[in-house]
Amino acid sequence: MKEKKEKRRWGLMIFIVLIMIGTSFGVFIGTTGNTQKVRYNDIVFSFNGNYWMTKINGVQAAFSNQPKEVENISMAPEIKDMLTNRLEIDSTSEYNSTANQQIALAQRNMGLTLASYRIYLRQGFTAPNPYNLPVFNCSAATQAVPVIYFTLSNETKIFSEGSCIIVQASKPAEVEKAKDRILYSILGVI
């Protein structure tokens, strides 16, 4: 009986050692799991399961979509200059929009990425709202503080009227794509 227990103990120890060696071997040969990588304009993007990550100008940036997925979104060429080298950008939408959750997520994600580059994104709505967020619309846009107005329309495109950038999305899921198109432009990727 002692012999049986001793054999079991040795068998269990050998099994644990084999598991440890197998796990260590996987680490040493560099298995990376499900990490996806893509290259766009000599910039490498890695997908971490939620976001596409890369370093641009030495700063980590996150995107919901890779550049190839958004490069075909129509965007007026002057918008890059309107948004580059700004200290603050205002972002607005209608508080009762059917895409309000997607717009809020896009604004949040845009704000986080821009904050890494020392650009402050202030969020608000086009009219008084139950959330007590600031009210601003395209008439409040200036050259120093442009306004990005997110709205739904029949096609996804980004254009300007004065110092206001209008982001039209054909459906709520397109809002994040349009946001990434703007960010890629500001950061010089597209």
C-alpha cells in the first residue's frame, strides 16, 4: 500500500514537472496567443483583444479600427489642419440621438487618445440637457476651438462648415469608425 502511494506521488510530481516545462517552453519560444499585428504606412498596430494599439511620436495610441477599415471614409482635406495643433476641441451631439451610446463611446475614446497628445476634448450637447453638460453647437466653433458635431445621416462622411467639423454616420456602428478616421488624420497615419 505504501508502494502504491509512493508511485502516485512520483507520478503526480512528474506530471507537474512536465506541465511546468511545457509552459516554460511556450514562454521561451515566444508564443503570443491571439495577438494580431498589421502594418500600415510603416506603422505596426497590435490588437490587444479590444483596441488596435501603436506608438505614434513616442506616445501610445488606441483605436477601435485599424486604418484600412476607415481609410475610405470621405473626409474633407482641410479637416486635418483644422484639428492639428489645437489645445482644445469641443465635441457635441443631440442628447436624444438614437446613436447617443455610440457617440458617447466615440467621444470618450477620442478624448483618451487626444489627451495623450495634450489635446483636451470637451464634450457637450447641442441644447440644454438633463446631464448638465455644456451646450455648444457649430455656431460656437472658432478657429482656436473647433467643434466636432456627431450626427446620424444617410451616409458616413466627415466635412466642415466654417470651424465646425460635421461627422455624419449612416448607422450607429459607423460612429466609432468615423472617430478613428479623424484620429488617424490628426496623428498623420492617413
